[in-house]
Amino acid sequence: MNHGNDPASDPSRSSEPTAGTPYERLGVESDASFDLIQARRDSLLAEVPDDPMARSRIDAAYDAILMDRLKERQQGRVSTAARSASQREQVSPPPSRPALSSLPRLPQIQAPGLGRTKLALPSLVLASGRDFWLPLGVTGALLVLLFTVQAAPAELLLALATLVTVYSLQRRNGRFLQAVGWSLALLSVGLVLGGLLLAPINPALPLGLPIGPIQVQSLPALLLLLLGSLLIA
């Protein structure tokens, strides 16, 4: 008695194992995707768990479809299902990876109070007022002590003259490091000139003046320090 189910349309009950194409036996279209074909096979196998013949027919149809798809790939033909999958990938491209946020830049740390000092020749401007009379008076007094007091230590007099020059240059340009640098440079050049001036003089010979070799060697340094404090701006 027929209860409304056509045995020819049900692959699990068909008595003709080779009736129709494998797609018709599984009940899917020829352009169906692989996932749909596999889902259809699993669904049909679940309907006939205790019928080995029906299960073998379902598996045979599934295997035939797989072999047909494999032949198409080997022959360079692209199936309709593959074209449909490619079109879906073009329509909906895969989500791009989120861009990584750039690392914050570390702030540059500078030592407080230490700026970049540009090396340049100083401008020469004659001092006026207190900036003129203070170094002139102090250095003049040191020169008098150098030539009148034989026991006066020349090193101490040069050190005092250097401090006066540093103080004068600091007042004029407001840059302590530059004031110290120029004062030491003037002192060094003056000592070199004093050594060169003293070299041709024989210490055993009298100089004709109440001065000795120490005074002769210290004189250029004192004069250069005085000129620097009066002219370097």
C-alpha cells in the first residue's frame, strides 16, 4: 500500500541502485556546495540506521559525486559550486586584521640648566662704568704687588686675577661657563707667552730691573686677563 512516499524519489528505499545521477540519488542540485552535499548524506544516513543496503547506496552516490568533482579538477574544469564559492569570496572579502596602535614616543629628557653652548668668537667691546674700573683697579693693584713685593707669591696673584676676570665676564654676558672658559684660556696663553719670553734670558744675568724670572713669566698672563675683563663682551 502506497502511503504517499515514492520509493524512486527516496535514495534510502530505491531498489535501483543505479537509477538517476548521483546528485538525483542524494536529492541535491549539481551545483550544490560540498558542505550541502555532506549534510544531505548525513541526513539520509540518519534516516536508515538499520538498513545496510540503503546506507551503501547513499555512500555510493556520495562517493560518485566526489569522484566527479575530482575529475573536473584534474581536467581543469571548474564546477558551478566552485564558481559560486569564488564569487562569494569576492563579494565578502575576509575581515582585515586590526591595525596595531603605534607605540607612544618617549619624551626627550634634557638636563635642567644645561643648554647647548655654541662655540663662537667673542665680541670685543670696551667696558664702562663699574665693569671698567673694578677689573682695572684690582688687576693694577696685583701688578704693583708683583713688582714691589719680592715675597708675593705669583701663583696667588694669578689666581686672584683670574677670579676677577671670571666675575667681570659673568657680569657682562651672564654666562658663567663661558666666563670661566675664557678666563682659563687667557691665563694659559699668558703663561705660555711668559715662558717663551723668559726662555732666551739667562737666569744668571741681571735683568737691570728689580724683577726676577717669576715676575717676567707672570706679566703676560696678568695683562691678558686685564684686557679680557675689559674687552670681552
